[in-house]
Amino acid sequence: MICMKTNTLIIGGGISGLHTAYLLQKLNKDFILMDARNRLGGRILSSNYQTSESEKSNKIHYDEKSPAFDLGPSWFWPGQSNLHTLINELELGGSVFHQHATGQSLYEDQQGNVQQGFYGISMEGAYRLNGGMQLLTAKLASKIDNNKILQSAKVETLEYIDDQIRASIQNTTNNERLEIISKNIVLALPPRLAMSSIRFKPALSKPRINELNSYATWMAGHAKIIATYAKPFWIEKELSGDAVSHIGPMREIHDASSHPSNNDETRGYALFGFLGVPGSYRKGNENEIKQAAIAQLVRLFGEDAAHPTNVILKDWAQEEFTATEVDQTMGGGHASSSIRDYTESDFADRLIWSGTETADHLRGYNGLIEGAIEASLRTVDLLVDSSKTDKKWGGVF
């Protein structure tokens, strides 16, 4: 068994964990960032626009230098100051553009009647990144010492003993065992996922477990379908690409095209939709759902929609490191309350809950990228603030 030591072990390589590692590195603090996936980014995942017949598949390919659509979160909004600050700090401001919203929206009723001019469903005013939101996580990862990152590393047990926390870890690629001893643990992953996959020693109390399980994991029950096209026929018809449908399988549809400044060779045109059928049904029915989705786009936008260059279905409910069993039947919405305590007293307050689900729900950012950064900033403050450190960790740093 391989044994390692660090001051702070960050579990979860999504935006919150990456941001925490990024800040700790800037402060010259000792840490290890780990993720159970064989990639970083968590629920942030993008894929480049693929137009050739040889590329038509459900495979995901990403090159940060090329335009991309998002399989996870796509948008951010004015007023999300932490995210805007980070984008500027990482010099990504030139990749920001407005979500396309010009043109008429569509509405499909339960009888299949389609009408134009339906209001209230546009994402007008939202921002996107030309390289997809994965551009943000890729840039963050590039700022972190690669020797401090572990991938394909799944935590099985966290044990507080002798004034330290012992993490028992399995390599999901080769099944090797790993043990990391640290002073602090940052859980930068959804609380519900941690409850279903990690054994805590000492065990958390039943009320605490129930509380942590009550915080819904944003996007865990969601699935997105992206259909790419050689030309934006909906724009040519003076349609925005926005639609709501009571038949489905997509309940909500939007334009997912890349920045208008891209030339014809690099620009990608796409429509995407959120599926309205539960995860328990989606599993094993991917091809049927894709076919139904294209038929739906034809009903809404006409025969031009029948010939996409590519169709990708990303079902987050089937992601082992995103969703739990309960997420197959429940939509992953925003948590309706804020986490009671950010630390666990049975772990001498050295186990810290982070991640977007722990952001203040009254501010409305829990579940969003802004909430993930908010949680990271709070976590780093807990780790490095001298008064809090002296009280809770006896001067760890």
C-alpha cells in the first residue's frame, strides 16, 4: 500500500475543489487534490463541435482551443461577482459572449400544436464561454502543480485518529490501495454523494446524516441532448432556438451555438434540450430517446432539424460520481436550505464541507458555479484565518 502525508486533502476535483487548490497553491500551502474520475471538472464537461461523418458518435472530445458546447452547466449571469473575478484573473474575458436570444420562442402544447411568440423562456442576458465552461476548469487545472493532483482515486473511509485524518483510497483504474494522512479534509463534493460512498469513523450522527442527505445535488437527475447542425436554420427562420414542450422528450430547448465571431470552419451550430423523463427510464433507452428528440425538433423547427451532424446524450443520473440511487427518480434541484455546520465536531472541526451545494441558499447560488466558488472562498478562509485556525486546528499551518 502506498502511504502519503499532506496538510490538506481536497476530495473532489470539480470547480470548487480546483478553486480551493488554486488558492492554496497561491498561498504556498501544502495540499493534495484528488478526484474519483479519470478527469477533473466534475459536473463541468464540454465537447467540441464535430461536423464530419467520421466524428458522428456519442463520444466526447475536448480541445480548449476550439469552440465547444456544454454537457453540464452552460450559463452564468451578471452579478455573479466571484465568477466574473475569476474569469478576469484567468484572462478568459475574451471568451465570454452572450447567449443567443434573438428571434421568436416556441411552445408545444399537449396536443402537439406549436405556436410562436411564447415569452418567459429565453435565457437572454446570460453569458457563456466560447470554449465551453470546461475552459474555466482547464485553465484552473493548468495553474496547479500536477504532482499535487490524483485522479481515479476513490475515497472509501475517512477516520479521525491521533489528531489526524486517515483517508483510505482505491485507485479505480488498477485497484491499488492508497492511504493519505492529513490534518484537514475538504469535502468538495455533493453531501448526498459523500453519504452514499464514504464511511466515516467515527460515524456521523443519524440527524446529521439525514440533514446531509436532504441537500439535493444540482443536475444529478438531469440529462442533456445536444444536436449539432451544419447551419443555423432556426436563426434563418427568425427563431431564437428557445422552446418549451409538453410532449417531449425534451421539456426545454435552447440555442447552443458557439460565438458568432468564429469563422465558418470553426463555428458550431447546435440546439440542446433538458430531458423531461426520469433517470430510471432513460437508462438503456438512449437510442430511442435520441430518435424521439430529433422527431421533436422536427415538429418544432421543421425538416431541417431531421439531419443533425451529431447527437450527444449526457445523462448525469447515470454518473457514478455525480448521482445516487435516489437521483434516478428525483430531479436534482437547488437545495432549499443551507448546511447547518461547515465542519464536523467529531473530526475536531478539521473535516470541512465545501462544494456548491453548501453555498448559502438565500443568495440563490447553491448549485451554480458561483456557489462553488463561494464555498471555496469560505473554505480557504477557514483553513488560513489565524484566529479560526488557532481555535479549531491548533495552528496547523
